[in-house]
Amino acid sequence: MAAETSVVIALIFIGFLTIGSTIYASYEYSNSLVQNAKYEQDTMKKAKIQTDITIINITNSATLLNLTIKNTGKTTLNASAMNVLINGIPYNYDVTSEGKVWVPQNQTKITITRSVSVGDRIKITTENGVSDYLLR
């Protein structure tokens, strides 16, 4: 009877070790995913804090709207990844400056095939969500 008891105790002990190692591996995997997500979130927050744009000039003709926008932040932006909204409606635009990379303290010019009138709201949003708007 003593040998049988020892075998049962050994089996229970092995079962606890197996369950414990499985739980620990799952915990480590989940913790790794959380840490990676926190790092990504911090990276995105930093980029957003360091991003700023300013609409510095607007030229409006009967069919075209030309905007000059300055990257006043510390982050290099993609000029072709912006969103341009006029009165909340998105519009396609052409980047008329050389290159699509928009480094800090440089300007880019965009052209939209639409004219605006008094009272129209123009909003430019960067790839990471920072925006500037102008009320015409």
C-alpha cells in the first residue's frame, strides 16, 4: 500500500508541474504581447507629440485651391499620406513640392481641384492624426 501511495503522490506532483509550466508559459507569452503593445503605444504617442503643422498660405482660384503647409514639428512626415477635408468632406490632392518626404521646418504645397468660399473650413490631417484647420 505504501508503494501505491507513493505512485499516486508522484503522479499528482507531475500533474502539478505540467499545469504550472503551462500556466507560466502562457503568462510569459501574454506579458510579452502586452509589453510590445505598450512600446508601440509609447512610440505612437511620441510621434504625435512631436508632430505639428501649420497652414501658412492659401490661394483660391475659380477651379483650384493651393495650400502651403509648414511642418512645424520635429517629425518627418509623408506629404502624400495627409487627409484634406473641406467642410468635413475628404478631397484628393496633388503634392506640388519636390519629393514626398516632408522634413521638419520645411513647407509643402498641395493643390485641390475645388475652390472654396467664405465660411468654408479647410482641415489638413497628418498620417498620425495631428491636424490644422483654417476657416476661410
